Amino acid sequence: RQWQGQGNGKQLVALAAWQWRARGGQSLLIEALAENAGARRFYERLGARFLGVELGEDRRLSDAYYVLDDLAKFDKDCQAS
């Protein structure tokens, strides 16, 4: 928790988006535990579009799926680091 709220997560997503775009990628699919409300809010604040929830392979936990469509919006965050 001591590292939360400092922008580190956004920097990591920005770097992943930048590297994926450099390889020709256009969007990122994100999977998070449906029960992890904090992670889900984080991705939603980044602008990820919610796709839905599915029961996970272990049949005990559900997975929430999101997609980041506009990876170019993270370019400025990579250049700032």
C-alpha cells in the first residue's frame, strides 16, 4: 500500500502500451480478478473499457476483462519518465 497513489501503476501501463505500440499493437486486453475492486477502479480511471466478467478456470474466482483502445494517450507518460 505504501506505493499506491504515486503514479507507479500508470507508468507501468504506459510503458507496456508504448512497447506494444512499437511492435504494432493497437489495444491491450486486461484481466483482473472481478473481486479486486481497487484494480478495477484503477483500470477504469485509465480509460479501460469494461468487456465483462467470466468465471475463472478454477471455478472459484471470476475474472473481469477490460480493453485499452487508445494506447497513444500513454505516450506522454512514457516521455515524462
